[in-house]
Amino acid sequence: MKVTNIIIILGPPGSGKGTQGKKLAEDLHYEYVSMGQVLRNYADTGSDLGLKIKEVIDAGRIIPDSWIKIIFHEVMMNLPDDCRGLILDGFPRDLDQEPILEDAVSRYGIEKIQVLFIEVPEEKLRERLNSRGRAGSLRADDDPKIFDTRFDQYRTRTFPLKAYLAKQGLLLEINGDQSIENVAEEIKNKLAR
Ligand code: AP5
Ligand code: MG
């Protein structure tokens, strides 16, 4: 399996990673993979591993890296042969997962990585996810009581990746606190620079 281009989308819970990632994948004819969705699919299988994953997701915490490593390689191996590029939502989630990505560069022939880091003020994220919960989201982690844990995991685990990725020259900062269309426009412009 060879994937030349990867666009990674990171950001706090509710920042619009999924909304923008799916849109971008359609525009570019890339594959879209949300690590969170892959993990929720595992949880739904009801297997022993699935049940353990479900417990961690529902509590708003991050899944252990040893499991993520295996699951990430499964994702890569399952991409179609004609894959033009990959939009990867939510991976790497912290500095400990970064070496998994680094190792993938040579293994899968990745030539270009761009990272979109979407930021939105905490209170707006809380509102967005509360309203998604009220609108009947099936995600147990959309419970308002879980938001603080999800945001705290972001703050302590994912946010530190930002400086690291900037140093690597991979980072594109995106203001997620604007309309969906304007965020998409900013992404398009920054990717093209
Ligand atoms: P994951 O599925 O990645 O969830 P998350 O990071 O908590 O983020 P969300 O999916 O809730 O939000 P989003 O940023 O995709 O925003 P969305 O577009 O939906 O991860 C879930 C769990 O899986 C983690 O907690 C962890 O346990 C585990 N996990 C995942 N990856 C992992 C990894 N690599 N390692 C270990 N564990 C991992 O938008 C949110 C809402 O806002 C929607 O209702 C949307 O319509 C609305 N919206 C979007 N854009 C806008 C806008 N511009 N203005 C107004 N509303 C907007
Ligand atoms: Mg999402």
C-alpha cells in the first residue's frame, strides 16, 4: 500500500474535524478516515477489545497507544489500491503517537504531510457538543458531564503536538470559530500555499 499525500486534521472535541475532513475528502477525491469513528466501530463489535475501547471513549479519555498502533496500521492496509490521498482525522493524538506516523512515512511511501490544527474557544465547543447531544447524537461522550474530561485530554495530550508539528514545518493553523464555509475556505487557501 502506497499513500503519497496525507492531510491530518487535529483540534479539540467539536472543532469541526469531521465536518471539514469529509468536505475536503470529497473535494480532493481523497479517502477520509476518522480515528474516533474507527474506534467507535470497534466498540460496536462487542468483542473484548471493543468493550474495553468503548469504556475509554465513553469516559472521554484517550485510547492506549499500543492499541492505536495496531489499529492505525489496519487502517492503512485497508485503504483502496487507487487511493489518491488520505484525510486522517484525530491521529496522532499525542506526542507518544507521533513516532507511529513517522514510521509510516517510509513504510507506506508517504511523500507529503500537512497538518490542519483547528482551534475554537472552549465555551463554543461545549455549546456545539451540547447541542449535538440534544439533537439526538448517539455518542455517549456527548454527555455534557464528559466534555471537561475530553477537553482536558485535548489540552494536556493533543495541544502539545502543535508546537512540535510547527517545528517540523507541517503545521497549518486554522481558525475554527467561523462559519463552516469560511473555515473550509481558510483550509483550502492554506493548503494551497
Ligand atoms: P473523535 O471522534 O475524534 O472525537 P473528538 O475529538 O472528541 O471530536 P468530535 O468528533 O466530537 O468533533 P469534531 O472535531 O469532529 O467536530 P464535528 O465536525 O463533529 O474521538 C472520540 C474518542 O475516540 C476520543 O475521545 C478518544 O477516546 C478516541 N480516539 C480518537 N482518536 C484517537 C487516537 N488517535 N488515539 C487515542 N484515542 C483516540 O463538529 C462538532 C459539532 O459542531 C457538529 O454538530 C457540527 O455540525 C458543528 N460544527 C462544525 N463546524 C462548525 C462551525 N464552523 N460552526 C458551528 N458549528 C459547527
Ligand atoms: Mg469527529
